[in-house]
Amino acid sequence: MLITALAACKDSESPDEPAATPTDAPAAVDVPAIMSYDIVTQYPHDPAAFTEGLEFKDGYLYESIGQYGLSDIRKTELTTGKVLKSTKMDAKYFGEGMTILNGRIYQLTYKEGKGFVYDLATLKQVATFSFHTPEGWGMTNNGTHLIFSDGSNMIYFQDPATGQVVKQLSVTDERGPAYQINELELIKGYIYANQWQTDRILKIDTSTGKVVARADLSDLRQRTGIPPISGYEGAPDVLNGIAYDAATNRIFITGKNWPKLMEVKLDN
């Protein structure tokens, strides 16, 4: 009886089984910093302008306006919101993001796969270009390449001379891919982006695509008297439009059909 018990005890020890090891600790997650904002000044803005692109250059604002039959490219006066010059697009095109590079304005279209190039001084169309994505959304540049989004979590860098995409960024935050990247502006080496159907502005690392900071502007409407989204045609829609004046370190924002444009202080 004693021999049998000892043998059973020995068998249960299973000496050949490897010792248990601690489970690997989960990888650290980089949570974007909170980017606070302050309203510096409010300016009038055309409430009929369905803003898709916004840029500041030499004291003036330039905008790309969307909607079929209503799209145009325009130059406006900052302090009054007055449209000083505009070029209307053919009704079959929906204007999207725009950027200014080397004395020319580059403008995307929504689903037409065709971009337009305008002379900055006259706003006359001088050329067209192609882009490979099914949709065009936001646009900026880094002094060399056109940088644009397509509504996904991807950002593309395109050579304006050859049309070749030379770099792609996958935008991610602590939860994974950050989708619906919309209007873009390059500020001090980072891409600042509106995220469609949110009140957020994302700050994106141009090397990694990671969202390194995030601003929540959900109370901006209440603070500036902009009505909430109603769904009615022509009523104020989503936050969209970021412009940067590098000379004076100012950031301007607005929205689609918003009656105001604001200078705000983020982390600039």
C-alpha cells in the first residue's frame, strides 16, 4: 500500500512539464495629449459657403467651396468675410480640399478623380491633375508635395509634377485607425486635421501617422452662437476648415455654412 501511494505521488509531479512563466505585459498605448483651445477673435464668414478647404496667404483667406452647382474657389477678406474674387466650377464638380504651393492653388474634387490648378493672383484655371483615390477630402502641402486625405485613415503625399504618390501615412490613435480624416493644415511640421462628423481637431505626426494630441471643440458652437446641426439645407453643418498664418502664428477655423470664422489658440 505504501509503495503504491508513493508511486502515484511521483507520477502526479510530472517532472518533464516546463515551469509556468509569467504572461507578457501588454504593450504600452500612446494616448494623445489633450490640446486645449481658446477663442482669440471672431470674424464674419459667408453662411452660404460649404467650406471644404481653407488657407491663409499674404493677409487673405482662400477657400474651396463644395456642393454640386455651388462649388467655387475664392479669395476673401479676413476682417469682413467679403468675397474679393472667385472662380465658379462646372456644376458636375464638387469642390473639396485645397492648398497653395508655388504661386498656384491646387483643388481636389469629391468623387471625380480630377483636381484643378489655379493661378493664385487671378484665380484662373491653368491646369488639371489626377489623384488615385476614389474620393478627395482634405489637402495641404509641405513645400514640396501635395498632402491629401480621402475620408479613410490614410494621408497621401503626391508629387505635383509627376502625380506619383511618394509616401502614405496610416493615421492611428490609442484605439487603432482614426477614420474620416478631413480638412488638413500643416503647422510646424505636424498635420492638423478635422475629423468628419466630430468636433475634434487631431494633431498628427508626419513620420509615424500617430495622433499625438487632440482638441475637443464640442462647446465651440455654444461659445460663438453657432446653431447646432439641424440637418436642414444651408444650415450650419460640421466643423471644417483650418488655416495657418505662419508669419504671425495664428490659426483660423470655421465650418460648413458657418456664419463665423474664428482665430483660435491651440498649442501653437
